[in-house]
Amino acid sequence: MKVRPILLHALAIAGLFAVGLYFHHDDLHALESHFDEAVFARAFAAVHTGQSPYTAPTFNYPPPFAVLGTALWYALGERAFLLTARHLELLGVCVVAWLGVVAASWRTSVRWSVALAMVVFAHPVANALNCGNVSPILQAMTLVSLAAAPANPILAGLLLGAGIALKPLAAAMVPPLGALGLRPDRQARWALPTAVAAALTATVTLSTVASRYLPEMLARANVPAPSEYELSIARALRSLGIEPRAMLIFALVAGGAALYLFLRPSTTRGLQAVVITASVVSLPVVWAHTFLITFPVQVLAIEHGLRDERFLGIRRVLLLCLLGAAVISIEGQSGAGTAPQTWPESVRGLLATMPLLGLLILCAYGVGREGAAAR
């Protein structure tokens, strides 16, 4: 990539970061620890004294995160660690926002304005920064790896694998990328080495860094999150009296995405939308900030909806209303926690799936239009 485009991307992200510093100042500089930061503190203290990080309730990160986090926490000190992490989280938000719009056909000013609106107003962003959650950092790593994969598949795979080893948000991307790489298309030759590098990096890291804690982490995959603000398929199934298995959901979603990408041609943006959607739907625990990574899927669908010549007049209005409602369900949803306590648990559980349903609608429409363009 030439220096000039890289500089322009850096300037765009820096502008978003500067505005984000102003709007999210209180969360970034709070003196008290945010919710997730308090969880980290308990887990890091346990590791520092030779105990398992999973003695800390609700700590569900992989062992490499616990070990690396402990080292940084005690090397930097609590306050420096928190300030550094919070600003990196905001930087991750800005990277996700810009990469979400960078491939759209809109003018640069429009793309930056849309990205800015996401940084300032989106509920997943506020949720992540208010909780002190590190997901934006890892989501940014994931989107950077997807963007870099066609030109540098091995480097992209290493970046993707490192992110998975620290927090397996993108684990479901590996099987679809591997399946895509088995296609005879020249365009998809980058996918298989990316998937292999990611899988090997994640596997080796998880196997060598505090691997004695790994069984405890895997056991927690089937433990329901103690919150009504959780938004996963597993949450909805439990509300219906069905006890889900995390690995089964993962296998079905990742396998379905792999089969689709192997059988159906699509553009780079289309296949990215598929693997991003699969990565979120496959997770055993989903929070509002998890949906931050879906911003490229939202932009893809809205962009096609605005120019879809198959829908005219009132049909265009109805299409945009549907897509807009799907976006709002993602950007403004807080789960069943906002529903009246008198509602049946089954209804409250299904309410929690609204963001996932919205994501699936946006992905199906956007990928469908991209597939039509690829044929």
C-alpha cells in the first residue's frame, strides 16, 4: 500500500479519536474502576499470587490475556494501566468505525461523518467504554487483519490468531476463511493461508501460555451470564427451557458460514460480512459492545438499500425502514433488561435476540446484493 493512502487513513482515524476524546472524556478519565476493569483486577491479583484467574467471578478471557494483563498491570501500575487501556479502547472504536465505511462508495466527507456518528452516538461504543471492556481493541485487530489479508495473508493470519488467543471473538471466522481458500477462484487464494496462520497462532499461544487454566475457561463457555442484558442465541434458548451447548452452536454457525462461502461467490466486502456475522452469532455470550464489529455489515446493507433499483417509491421506503430498524436494534438495544419484569421469561429471552435478528437481516440483504454484483 502506498504511503499517501495510509496517511489519509491515519488522519481520518486521528480526527475520530480527537472528537472521541471530547465526547467520552468522563469514561476515559473516571477515577473509579469500570465494571470489567474491576473483574480484571481480581483476576490479575489471583494470577499474581499463583492462583487461577477463574477464581474471579465473570472473568471469561483466555489464559494468555490473564497472564499478559497481569504482567502489564503490575509493570505499569493500576492507574497507568487503566488509562492506557481506555484510550486504546477508544482508538479501537475509531479504527472499527473508519474501516466500516472506508470501502463505501460515498464521498470521503460522508464516510467520515457516518463514522463519527458511530463513535459519538452508538450504544455499543458507549457500552464498551462505560464498562471498560477491551473488545474494541481486539475487534479493531480483527478488521485490520481482514483488510490486510488479500495483500499480506500470513501477517493478517498472525494478527487474527493473536486476537483470538486473547479473546476468541473471531474464532468462527477461521473455518469459513479456510473453506473459501479451497475454492478455485484466484481472488480467494489469500483466504486459506490467512486461516491456517490464524489457527496455528491461536492454538500455539493457547497451548503454551498458562495452558493449565484452559480447561477452566472452556468449562465456562456453557455457564449462563448472570445478566438480563446478555444477547446471545444461548440466552434465548435458555428462556425457552432449552439448555444449549456452546460448541454445538459454534460448529453449526461456523460450518454454515464455511459452506456458504465455499458454494457461493461474493465480493471481498460480502465475504467479510459473512465471517463478521458468523463470529458474533456463534458466541456463547454476547453483549451490546460485541456488536461494534458489525458496523461494516450495517454500512454495506444501507449502502445497497439506498441505491437498489429493484425497489422504487413506497417499496424503497419500506426497504429502508426495515434496514433502519435492523440498524437501530443493533445500535440501541440493551437486551431484555429494559423489558417489564412482569413479561414472561420466554418473551424476554426472545427480545434479547432482536439485535442478532437485525444483524442477520442486514447480512442477508447486503451479502445478497454483493453476490449479485459478483456474478
